[in-house]
Amino acid sequence: MAHLLDWLLSPLSYSFMVRGLLAAMLVGVVCATVGSYIVLRGMAFFGDALAHAILPGVAVGYLLGGGAQIAVFWWALITALLSALGIGFISRGAQLKEDTAIGIVFAGMFALGVALISSVRNYAVDLAHFLFGNVLGVTNSDLGLILGFGLLVILAIILFYKEFLVISFDPVLAETLRIPAQLLNYLLLALIAITIVVSLQTVGIALMLAMLVTPPATAYLLTRRLPTMMLTAGLIGAFAGAAGLYLSFYISIASGAAIVLVSTALFLLAFLFAPGRGWVWQRRGWPARKPAPSHQD
């Protein structure tokens, strides 16, 4: 017991580990909560595209801010919001399918980001953290931004929970109730954009989609009500963040990759053993549980 306690407390003697742990858990909760809508609405491609579309903002922030994290954050946030709203505008204004609009914006923005990054002589080293995450480099100001914007995202989801539920599962009812579905869809896109930027330093652009999708997908296999799914996903995300950081500390692997690997391992356990929906459960022919989250929630 004493050995276990020492194992848990030893890394916390370093201030960068404490900040990293708080950041990883906060990001895990925010990503998983927003990601519940991504999973239920089949928006995984949007999440992946938007994560890569912020690359020009990262590059511009890096160039103009001299590598300062705060400049990168704000430029990435602006780029993410413009990309998210741009996807919505193009898909509606040009009457294109959303996945087509996503592909256009994703390809164009990512190419612009690569072009800008290639103009930085030492970009391979300096910008690698933004691609793969560097949670141990989180500063007090970074932590403040993660906390502030994370709380903003969670608060917005709580305030508009019923409206998001209706437009996600019953668009006809939303129209009947005169709910501004288009405006709320834009708001949801903006919340996803903010979440991606908040998570940037923790898991990086390359691994962003995993934290948005994997914890909610795991919760989807374990629960049947949307509020419970969000809560479960948040707990899974927070645990994956903490466990991944400890794994990174003790076996010296990239922190972002470690967090994603823990999250993926939890999903595989749920996929195999989830009551009613797991592969083992179905192979044994045990009775299935009721369907997963629906509009009845």
C-alpha cells in the first residue's frame, strides 16, 4: 500500500506534472462531453477535419508570436471558429452535402498550414509539439485558458441541452417548436472548434480525434441515456488523461500518445465485455439491453 501511494504521489512533486495532470483531466472531460454529440450525430469526419484545419492558425500564431503559446492559442481559436462556421456556410449556401464542404475546407486549410509551416526553418522541432501534444509543457496561463474555455463549453452544453437534443434526434419536432436549428447547429460547431483548440497542447492535432470520439464511443457501449453517456464519457476521458500521463512519466513515451492508448484500451474492454452490447456478451447469447441513447432522454 505504501509503495502504491509513493508511486502515485512521487510524480506530483514536480509542478509541471501537477499542471499537466490537471490539464489532461480537464481536456478529457470537455472532449468527451462535446464528443458525445459527435458520436451520436456521426460527425467524426468533421472533428478530424477541423483538428487539421487549425494548422494555419497554429503556424501564424507561432510566426507572429515568436513561438509564444498564448499567441498560438488565440490564432488557432480564430482559425477553428472560422473553419467551423465556413463549413456550415458552404454546405448550406452552395447546397452541397456537409461532407463535401468539410473536405473542401479541410484540404484547403491544411495545405495552407503546411505551406506556412514549411517557411519556418526549424519547424520540424518547434511545431512537433502541436502535432503530437506536449501536456508537460503546460504553463499556469495555459491551464487558465483550458479551464476558462472548458467551463464555457460545458456551460453552453448544459444551457442548450434540450435544444441540442431535439435538433440532433428530431429535426421535425425542432421545426414545429420553432427552435432555431440552424443557429444552434452553428453554435455546436463553434463549441467543437473551441474544444479542439483547448485540447491542442494536450494531445496535439494528430491525435485530437481520438479524445473526441473514443471516450464517448466507450460510454455509448455502456449506457443507454444521453446524460449518463456524457457523464460516463467525461469520467473515462478524465481517467484516460490521468492514467496516460502517469504512463508517459514512468515509461518515457509521448504524453499525447499515452493518453490516447489508455482511452483506446478502455474502448476495447467495453467492446468485448459491455453488458448487452459487448462481443463476449453477444457470443454467449445473453439477453441484450435496451437501445443506446435516443431522443427519449
